[in-house]
Amino acid sequence: MKDFFRKNGLMVVIAALLLTAAVSIASALMPVNPVTNLLGVLATPFRAASTAVTSWVQGVWRYATEYDELQNRVQELELQVAQMEEENREAVKAMEENERLRALLELREKRRDFVFESATVTGRTSTSWSSTLTISKGTAHGVEIGDCVITETGSLVGVVSEAGLNWSTVTTLLDPNISVGALIFRTGDDGILEGDLTLMTEGKCRLAYLSAQAQLVSGDEVLTSGMGGKYPSGLVIGAVEQVHTTPSGVEQYAVLQPAADLERLSEVFVIKDFDIVE
């Protein structure tokens, strides 16, 4: 229909106008008498119909001729919206990158003894018995088994458990095989960060071997203790969510919510060297 009026719409309009004009002229030339009046009465509906048809045809004609222009305009607007959305995504990405760099700069200022190696997270493995990350740096970059891996804010991610030439496997703090000395920042109580098979499925870990007299409360910040010199001190592990007493009543343990968001990490930092605090 659109193509028909685009090609023949003008002819239809002209025909309707000619019909209206012919009826009008005939009415004007004929003398006013009963026959003329009768013709006028009979012609009135045709004039109205002709006017209506003419208006309708003109509307369809405008639609047919302007449709492509409107469609092109819509496509232009859609392209502009897509470009604006892309620019917004880039702006958000740039802001997040700036925040990461500022946080890393602050960490470097606080811990001048740290020697970092940045790396990209290239893979994740999360099963019912393990939680690991694969990163893009290895022995060629000075990364070694036992190196701590952190975020740009100094939150513990895990420990390098395997190192290839240009890749490494990081055992995260959720993994049952993890074991790191820890302490409660507020009270100074010592414990051991351990992974737990049950808690791992919830994205949480366990702070074990706490004294029965330790006064922990929900929200207490837990840091690495640095005892033994194997791992640096002061790395943020997470926060206490719950405190429980073992069946023997001799010890307590706490359920921790890690500070690092392991599911969203895209970049991490390997601590290749640090000053041992005695």
C-alpha cells in the first residue's frame, strides 16, 4: 500500500480534485431549477466524499513520502544513544581505574617495603573442594610459590601455590588448604586463617584456634599477623560475622567475610618481597 501511494498517490489526488471541480462547474453553469437543485442535492454527498478522499489520500501520501525520512531519523537517534552509552561505559571504567590507582598509590605509601608485580586474573576454578585463580604472571616475572596475592587496597586474595613461566595458580583464602597466621586488630588475639569446605560454598572462611577468653564481636577486622615471617603482616583478611565455641569448650572460632570480592577480581598484585617484622 505504501509503495502504491508513493508511485500513484499524486494521480489519485488529481483525479479526486478533477471530479470535485467537474461537479462544481456543472452545478454553477446549470440554471437554478428543480432539476438543478436535485443535481446539487445529489452532488453534495459526492463533494463531501471527494473532499474526504482527497484529505485521506493526502495524508497517506505524506506518510508514504515521509516514512523513510522518519525511519532514517530513528536510526540516527539509536546510533547516537548507542554512542552515548559506550561513552558512559568508558567513563565509568576510567573512574574505576582511577580509584584502583589511587588505592594502590596509598598502599605503596603505607608499605614501602612491598615489591609488587601486577597481574591479570585469567581464570577461576571453584569446586566443592577447592577455590583457585589463574593469573598472568609467573617465574619469568619473579613470582614464586608462597607469594601473597592482594588487591589494590591490601586485602588478601590468597597465596601462590603453583608457578609457571608466565602464569601462576593462586589458592584463595576460601580454599580448605589455606593456612595463614592472623590476628584480631581490635583485641590483638591470634588465630589461624583456614578454609572450610562448608563455608567455602558461602564465600566465607574460618578463623580457628582462638583462645576461649578472646572477646570477639561481629564486625571485628582481621589482619595477617606476619608471625614466622612467611607472609607479610597487616594485610586485611576480612571481618568477623559469627563467633562459636568448639565442642571441647577450650577454643573459639570465627566465621569471616573476606574483604576481597573474589568473584569480581580482574587485577591483582603479587607481593614478591617485603620486610620481615620481628
